[in-house]
Amino acid sequence: MSSGQSYVIRPAASDDVAAATSLVRRSIAELCQADHHNMAAIVEGMLINKTPENMQAWIETPGSYVFVAEAGPIMAGVGGLTGDGEITLLYVAPDFRFQGVSKALLAALEDKAREMGLPNCALVSTDTAQRFFEARGYAGYDKNEDDFGMDATSMTKNL
Ligand SMILES: CC(C)(COP(=O)(O)OP(=O)(O)OC[C@H]1O[C@@H](n2cnc3c(N)ncnc32)[C@H](O)[C@@H]1OP(=O)(O)O)[C@@H](O)C(=O)NCCC(=O)NCCS
């Protein structure tokens, strides 16, 4: 696939729950080694809320927005946003890494936040994605270790 690949970004629907959950879990397990260092307890902590039940709630709850990026028939990424501008999900399928998926999804999430009249977006970044978010205008202000031993950096961007 070329790096010039374009993606269709669309709101997730209820029948995306299984594929979206699986994509997010693979993205964490396979791409976030800088965070979990393949340590089972940390991987487990990162996956603990990435369940089909939660994905269904994130997709179906009014005021919560989940988008998927598709390359033809294949789901290539999943992004999520709350009604107050917190980016809760931004995950690329391992096979599509560094092919523009997260950039396209993040732009769609920020567009949605602007459409809602929000002044900024906030997120808690993995170490894996921190450089990505910095390059997109997010600034970190707080680094904490969570209950499972993972570093998490709070970042915001003025829209
Ligand atoms: C790092 C990551 C977010 C990049 O997303 P992607 O869809 O693979 O890549 P994209 O093509 O959309 O973005 C490329 C950008 O990533 C950044 N990038 C490039 N190499 C990188 C690396 N090794 N590590 C981190 N960021 C990198 C650059 O800013 C690059 O922008 P540029 O092309 O303008 O230089 C993704 O690969 C990843 O690891 N995701 C894991 C899940 C995760 O941590 N999500 C965030 C939850 S808060």
C-alpha cells in the first residue's frame, strides 16, 4: 500500500463493535511496546477497559463519538471523542502503521470538536504516541504513572 493511501472516515455503528474492539486491542498489544515493554500486567492494565461492552457504549451513547477509518473494506483505525473534547481513542491497525491513518482520524476528531464549538481537545497520551501528538500541536503538562505502571501524559491543543 502506498503512503498516499486515503481513508474513508465515518461514524462507527453498532455492528462495528467486534472489529473495533479487536483493532484497538491489537494496536495496544503490538504497537505500544514503549509503554508496556511486553510486561503482562501492564498490557492487561492497558486493555482492561477495551472491551466489547465499553466499545458498544462509546459507540452508542449520545454525546460520545467513535469514528472508524476504512481502506476499502478493511478497518484501519478507530478514534473516539467525548462531548467535552477529550480524545479517548486513537488506534491504528498494525498493518496500517505510518500510512496516515491516525493523522486522518485525529483531523476528523478535531473537526468534530470544532463543529461542537469546543475551544480545545485534551487527551492522555501513551509514550508510544507522544511524539505523534506533539507534531500535531498537542503540548504535555503532566506525566503520571497509572495503577498498572504505565506512563500517561496529559496533553491539550487549542483548536
Ligand atoms: C505513533 C502512532 C500514533 C502514529 O500513527 P500512524 O497511524 O501509525 O501514523 P500516521 O501516518 O498517521 O502519522 C505519522 C506521524 O507519526 C509520527 N511518527 C513517525 N514515526 C514515529 C514513531 N516511530 N513513533 C511515534 N511517532 C512517530 C510523526 O509525527 C509522523 O508524522 P509525519 O509523517 O508528518 O512525520 C501509531 O503508529 C501508534 O503507535 N499507535 C499505537 C496506539 C497509541 O498509542 N495510540 C494513542 C493512544 S493515546
